[in-house]
Amino acid sequence: MTRADIRDYLIRAAIVILVAIVFAVGAGQILFGRADRAEQEELRAKLSFFLPADRYEASDPGVFAAHSSIRAFYLARDSSGKLLGYIIDIRSDDREEGIYVRMSVTPEGEKIIRIRPINENGTFQDDQDSEVLNLCSQIEGVRIPIALHSQMAVEILTQNEYPSIPGLHDGVFYAEAEDYDRSFYKDFIEIKVSDGRIVSVLWDAKHRDEVEPNRAQASVTGAFSLGENQPIWVAQAYAIQKKLVEVQDPDKLAVKSDGTTEIVDGVVMDVNMFYELSVRCIDNSKSNIPKPTATPSPTPGPSATPARAKPTVTPPPGPSPSDTGVNGETSIPTLTPSPSPSPTPTVTPTPVPNPDFDDSVIGNEDGVVEPGRNPILTDNIDGLPFSEIRTQIEGLEKDPDLSKQMTRSVNLAYAFLREYLKWGA
């Protein structure tokens, strides 16, 4: 065999080997592509409800090994590879049976996109109980971490979100309408300022006939009504009181010339009087004019006090609030009624409890706790400091345990993502 024959033989052998390699690689790619497509189809069927994406990447368990509650962690991407968000499976072990939860989170780890309880095998029912769906809807779209109202005082939550009004003095400040409206109610508002922030607000109205209940209670019993197509007055009053504590400044309520506001969920009535009297209370705080010490109780009964001199209040412009049955005033609720039937000179107004809202929630938000209750159980929520909590939710009155488990699951996911985005992303 000549040298030329050996060279030709080696060339042919190299070509055969190269073809075999190309074939093997191609076959491998085909097989891998099929396996990958099958895996993606499986993941898409499992995860697309939570976050639609072109591709899902399951993370190695080592990524979340330090977080025992995390059962699975996925990255969702579009066709160009852009990260759309994360999907996390979590098991909360606070009770014997625990709950499994799957949630999707925005790429920056700031908001929940969608959340549902799931079965241990990773499946979930589309037709879940309406109460569960209600709880999920309270969590979806909000900033995390979260807490239940019953776990945390609202002033701690909101102080990082909205600045306080400069120049406020601490104390309790009061304002009331000049006259009774056509429904024979006179609105009043009382606010409490602590450390320069508004920490509680009470809006109610007393009836001209002292034996009649305040407007809040009358709206619950049906004695006072805004109409068949509106929520009851006390529910709307509660919502706007809560919003003012959150945003601090009445101007941030975006009250329009017709007295309505579109930024407070559940409030469709005229709130001009609330705005006017809130501004008056804030001006009193800036001027350090506290609530007079001889303030009559807004609720007639054994704890009523002698009449006091009315503060000077400029009547609100425009149509009389009686036209809509709406007025406003502030005050810090004292949830425990006065034990003494005799008049006392320094009794603060006692709000009428609203059966649509748990008293402990109102108490927490106002910084007032009923005797025997301690709704702020620790100095943290699920190991997170109060200052880090970004959103409060109502939760489910009928299932507080599930509410707590769901919020805990969200916060566990947040704690993991906080570390992942800092160190692993």
C-alpha cells in the first residue's frame, strides 16, 4: 500500500467519523428537542394559569435548599428569553395538615400576579370555593410582603408609603358641622395625631333628637339609608376614614367638585363634608388647638356629657349635605363604652360598632385595643419587621386560619425572593 493509498484511506475514515458525529449530534438534538417540547408542554399545562409564558425553567432544588417551605421554583420567559416573572410552590407547615400554595410573582419580586391553594400533587381546582377566591383576589396585584389587618397597626404600615403633613401637633382634634342637615343629623370628625402622623379618624353624625342613634348605627338598622343601590353609610364612612389614615392628606383623596371620589373603593356617596371637616381638624392640629375637654358623647345614653360650646366651622359651599344624606367629622374611636352612667367632662366620642367589620380590625387601625385583646402579637410578621410590610388585607372572617396561612405563604416566598434576587439572580 502506497503512502497515497494510506492518505486516501485516512481521509475517507475521517469523513465517515465526521458524518457519524454529525448524525449523532443531529439525532441527539432531535431527541432532546422532543423531550424539551414534551417537558415544556407539561409545564405549560401546569403553570400557564399562573403566568403565561413561552418557556418555563425549573430551578435546581439547591437554589432554595435553605428555604424548606419552598417546594418548586420556576422562571417564566417569553420567546426572546425575557424574564416575565417567577412561579413558586410553597407549603406552609403552621398547622398539622399545612396548605400548599402556588403563586406567580413579578420579575422584580414586588407583586403577586396570581395565587391559589393547590393539592399536594401540584394540581388545583378551577371551581374553588368563592371564599377562597375572595381571599386570593385580596392578595393578587398587591405589593409584598403582606399582613392581615388584625396582625398590624395601620400607622406602622403606611408611614413608609405616604409622608405625614408637616407641622402637625400630637393630640386629639375635633370639628363638627355648623347645622343639622335635612335628615336632622350633624356631622362630626375627630382625628388623633401621634408622632406627627394621623393614626385614627372617626366620622359620624349625631341626631338632633338625642334619643335617636348616630347615623352610623342608624345606617346599620336601616333607619338611615342612602338608597337601594348604594352601600350603607357606615361602610362607606369606614372606607374613607381608613383611606385618610393611609394617605394622611385629605387632598390625596381626590374629592371632586360634586363630592365624589374615584380612588376609594366602595365609596360612591358625597364626601364633601368629610373633606371639609378633616381639613378643619388638620388646621386645628397645626395650630395646636386640641379637642375641647367638655365634648358630648356622640351616642346618647348613660355616658352622654353636658353640651359644649361648638367650635367655629365654616359651612361647606355648594348644596346642603342633607341632599345626599352625607356629612363628615373626625375622632379617635374609643371602643370601650364609658362604665359610668354619670356625665364626665373628658369622654371621647364612642363609635357605634359596625357589624360588617370586625371590631378588632377597627381597633387595630385606630391604635386602640379592646380589653382582653392583643391583636399585635409580636414585633414582626412571619419574621419580617413591621416596617417591611407593604400591604394589609382583610382576610376571611369565616376562616382566619386560612387567611393567616395564605399571608404566611406569600411572606415566605418574599423572604426567599429577597435573597434570590440579591445573591442568585
